[in-house]
Amino acid sequence: MHIHLNPSSGVPIYRQITDEVKVAFLRGSIRPGDRMPSVRELAGNLGINPTTVVKAYDQLENESLIVRRQGQGAFVADGMQLIHPQALSNLMTQAARQMAIEGRRLGLSEIELLAFLQEELAKLRPRSKEKKK
């Protein structure tokens, strides 16, 4: 799994890791049951403090995106969508609010904001393993 970090983005590193894991799942790069890199391995590969990876993994576990097994490591959960409905609503409301605030601050119309959302949704569609001839 490839994780790209941008230290100057203003987004906390642990959050960038959680976002990258979610994108990898949506694109089909990782699947339920796949083993996640160990905390030390991922921290070493990314050149960051292991505590940051632990925080990211805690967040992913709280969102039911990964499961940890004592002595075995962390794995992509079988039911990545198994998040409590109220937590899901809160999470999506917060994300939508942030996008609306930033879009309005930048002078974008509702149509322009929706176009950005549609573009990002299109990027998250699973990639086919082989191209059809």
C-alpha cells in the first residue's frame, strides 16, 4: 500500500494516513482481510513518529475500518461500512459543512461545489484490474 503525505498541507499527518487508507480501500488497492503494515514499518517507511501511526490506526479502528489482533497486527475489516448510523451522520455532516464553508469562503456557487464533489467521487471509483479490449 502506497501512502503519500504532504507535510505542508495543514492536514494532520495521522489524518492524511487515515484518508489514504480509505482511498486505497475504495480503489480496490486493499481488501478486507489484507494485513496492514506494522506501526514501526509504516512509521519507518514514511519517516514519521510511530505515535502518529498509532493515532491513525486508533482512528481507523474506531471507524471500524481496521481490526487489530493481539500478536498478529492490524487488518482491513470485513465490514468497513459497519459504523454506527449516528456516528456516520456526524462524520458526513462535519465533512459537508467544512466543504461548504471553504467553498463559500472562496466564492464558489453551489453548482461549482457540487462539481468538485462529483469529480472527487469519480476519482474514487474502483479501478479495473485489466483493461477490456
